[in-house]
Amino acid sequence: MLNFIKNLPIKTKFILWFLIIALAPLAIATKVSYDNSRNALVEEITNSLLAVADNKANQIETYLREKERSVTALSYSSDIIDAMEQFNKALTRQGAYSPEYIAVDNEYRPFFTYYTKSADYENLFLVNKDGDVIFMAKGRRKITSLYETALNKESQLAEVFIRTIKSSKIEISDFEYGPEEENGALYIGAPILKGAELIGVLVLQMDNQGVSQLVRDDTSLGETGETILAAKMKNEIVFISPVRFDVNAAFQRKVKPGEEAGKEIQLAVEGKIGSGKSVDYRGKEVLTVRRYFPSFRWGMVVKMDTAEVIASANRLRATLVKISLVLLAVVVVMAIAIARSMSKPIMELTRVAGVISKGDYSARAKSSTHDEIGNLAHSFNEMTDNLIAAKANVEQKKAELEEQHKLLEEANRELDSFTHTVSHDLQAPLRGVASFAAFLEEDYKDKLDGKAQEYLKEIREGTARMSNLIKDLLTLSRISRIKNPFEQVDIHELVETVRKRIEFDINKYKVVLKVQNNLPTIVCDRIKLTEVFLNLINNAIKFSSKQGKPPVVEVSYVSDGQAHKFSVKDNGIGIDPKYHDQVFGIFKRLHSADEYEGSGAGLSIVKKVIDDHQGKVWIESESGKGAAFFFTIPKNLKVSEAQAKEEKPKKEWEKEKT
């Protein structure tokens, strides 16, 4: 995105910046106004819902308290006490459905039926203290044991009777719903006392119709507000009255524990009053107020859709957006005019710069202003003058560099000639010295004493060291000068080639050479990387062969991000950490030639090859604990052609080595 903006014309950039500068305060003002309006509306509606909830809660509590008072008053009336005693006597003397029992039933049924209807109850039950229902105002004569009912099935009637017997005070059951209770059934039990003696229990059954009429009053709740009244039945929260958007919700709509859509009504049934935002049973976001009725263990939620609450704020936002668009149109017109006045001289500078870039240094920028752009045009013209002078200077320096390049090429050719001279002219006398020392030892062995023979041995060993030193110098010189083409190289095959070249030493010192199986194929200089493995494995054998145990050399590999990482480890004498940075120096030795043969150029060659591959080489070792040499080869090297100007081909390299 940033690159796209950078590549836009300057006029377009001016317009964009003006838009951004204008948009920021407009967007902030619109958002602040909308948020303040929304918050004020939410607060206002929440207060309104609180008032509605308190009003409904008072109405419902008044209704429920009236029900409790009516049951209490009836349980203490003399009619109830007399009826309870007469029913008990009839059952004791002649049994159920006897003429005496039927006579008592006929005497009291009209009164109890009238009371049930006038007090808006569904049914009335008289239960003796043994748990037998000896009278019911609605339905046929039937004597039922509530204790047996409680044992055979869950019954709120049986439960409220048992609780009333135990507590001797008013008890209220939960709602129950089934085929026989179309509108649900709730039971209020009151003890029937004669003096201090409990002679039975009065149970009145009520449905949900009375509270439903109070709940369904949606006055002051707008178009989406409604009231939910619920109670806990078994392990579920059940709506006990219809709601605005679901007239069949009573005892049909349920909320499972933990269900997000019923979180507010669950909190209300748990007795947690308050207010907040939630999602209702329709999946709509709503504002809610919770209330709780402890006597009946009911929860109530009064709610309204958030969308209706913030409708006014949304209309305000739409108006603000329209105003902002008009202002933006004005800003765009102003931005175009200002951008055009500022970009014109810059475009002129760009045109002149294009002419100069094509080689016409006579072009000059023109500007009639004395502001920053005018100063820029003046500086541009000065820069053009300086550019002409700099070009002349560069051309002069270029000629000088070309002359130095020719001299350097001549020096390189002389260096090559010198290298060959060293190779032949120094090696020949050394071979002569070695040969004459050998002749003396063979032909005059019997005539020379022990000291003379010792001198001859020193001569031969010195010439051998000198010869190896010259060979290493030549190798290091070739490493620096000759660049072989990069190619795909199977490192496992390369290491196997090295192993065959040093097979004599491996057998001589009984070396255990461990080579990792999955060595990769990489892009590298095959010949030079062969020298790396040859020098490292040779060094490992050399410095592990005098330990009194078979040398163990391990060649390993791991992929290390963007590089191939190889290692050659041994169980030799190790290297003190203070010498780790020195061992890669030219002809650097940590031991005398008498202890370990060699010129000390091997690790210098290794470092030079790895540097040519843009890799790294390092050592991890301690004295007496073996050494591990690590090096990396980048994975991004590309296969190259074998021929390049002033480079020796592979065959010449191998010929020089031979």
C-alpha cells in the first residue's frame, strides 16, 4: 500500500493528504457524537426499563402476596376446620364414599367450589395429616394418598404437602406442567390447625393466567420490548408465561444451563438482580433488567432490542455522514486547486531533469517564485553546473583507473610467471639436495659416522618440509586466483573421493571414519570443496594418531536455515580456546614439525575456500577433548558456466595439482 502511494503523482498525493487531514477530524467528530448519543439513549432506555421492571415487580408481588393472604385466611377459618374434622370422622367411622362421607361432601362442595372460582384458583384440596386427599373442589370424588404419589412420581402437590406438614407454615411449590395442567399448576399449601394440633393441610392450585395478564402488558416498552417470567423446573429454566414474540412460550420455551441466549433469565432465576446487555431467545441483542421473586422462586427479565434503542443515534449518524460528505467534496475542490498551483513548478523541474538525464546539460529550470520551490529550482540549476564539472572529473578518473587496471593485469601476469618460476626453480634444487643426500647415505654409509648420518637425515627432512611448504604456497595461490564454476555436487560422493585419496593413512592409523548417510547435493566449487574436506579429515587423522587409541573422525551435516552446515570432528588432542582465532592464519602452527608434520597452510586454504563461497568456518574444541571444525555453504548459490574471462578451466587446475 505504501509503495502504491509513493508511486502516485504529486497532485494526487496532495489531494489524498488533504482528504486524510479532513477525514480524521470529521470521523472523530462523527464517532464522538454517535457514541455520546448512543450512550445517552442506552442510559435513558435502561432507566425506563428499570422503572417498568419495578412497576411490574410490584404488581406481581402484590398479586402473589394476595394469593398467600387468601390461602392463610381460609386455612384459619372455622369452615375449613369443621369440614376437615367432619371428613376425617366420616372416613374413620364408615370409610370412603360412605353415605356419611357423601353427605359431608355435598354439604361443603358448593362453598369450596364458589370460593375457588371467586378467588381465581384452579382447584382446592383438603388433605388429612396421613397424606390422603379427602376432598377436591374440581373433578370427581377420589381419595388419593399423596405419600404414594410422591413415591411413584414427582408431584409438586405431594411435595408442597410434605413441606407444609414438616414446617407447619405456608409453603409454595414450583410450577409443574403436563397433559392435565394445560396452563401449568402451582400449589400453595397452608396448615389446618385446631388449637396447636395439626389436623390437615389446605392446598390451593393456581395457574399462570393471572401473572400472564400482568406480564403481557407491554406499555412503555416500545415496539420490541417484552417481559419474560420464568422458573426453574427440574434442571431447566422454563418460561411460565407467554411473551410478546411467542404466544405459545409458556411451559414450551426452555433454557438449558449455560446457554448464551438465556443467560439473563438464568441470572434472574438465580436471584441475581441488575441490568446489562445480552442476546435473547431470538438471537437479538437486547438491553435487560432482572428482578427476582423469592417466595415463588421466579425470575423476571424486562428487555428491549438494542437496535430500537439506538435507532435515533443511527439516524443522527446518517445525518452526520451526509454533512461530512458535503464537506469532503468542498475539501477535494480546494485540494485540487492548491495541488495544481504547487505541482506545476515541480512538474517543470521534472521535465528539465528528464532532458538533462538524456545528456543535454544545457537545460535549466525556470521559476518566478521566491519560495521553497523557487529555491529548489535555483539549487537544481547549481546541481546541474556541478554535475557537468563532476562528469569531467569522473571521466578523468576513469581514464586513470583504466590505466591502473592495465598495470594490475600486467602485475598479475608477472605474478603468475613468478609462481611458475618458484614452482620449478625452487623445487629443482631441493630435489637435487635431497637426491645428493640420499646418494651420500647409500654410497658412503659405511664411511660416515653417526653424527654425519644424523646430519644427512636433517637435510632430507628439511628439504621435504621445504618442498611441502612450496606446494602449499602454490595451492594457496591457485585457490586465490582460480575460480572454478559452481555446479551441483553430491557431497557423499565427494567425501568418498577424499576417503580413497587418503586410504593409505586410514589403513595405516586404523582410522574409524564415520560419514553421515544423508549428506546432501549442493551447489559449490567441487574442486575447492574437495580440498576443504581433504585438509580437515587429514588434520583430524594427524592430530588423533598419537593418542594411543584408534582415531575416530566423524563427518556430519545439518540444514541450518539458509545454509548447509557441515562438521568434521575427531577425538584428538584438541585446541585450547585461546588459539581458535589463530589456527586459520597462514602457516600458523601450534606444534613443532618434529611433533606433527605439515606446513600449517591447510586451515588457511580451508578458510579461503569457505570465504569464496560466502560461508563461515569456526572451531569448537578444548585441550585434550578433540576438535570439531564447522563450516557453512549458503543455499542460494547458483550453478554457473565453467568458462569466464581470465579464469583457468578445471583441467588446468588438476594439471597444476599433479
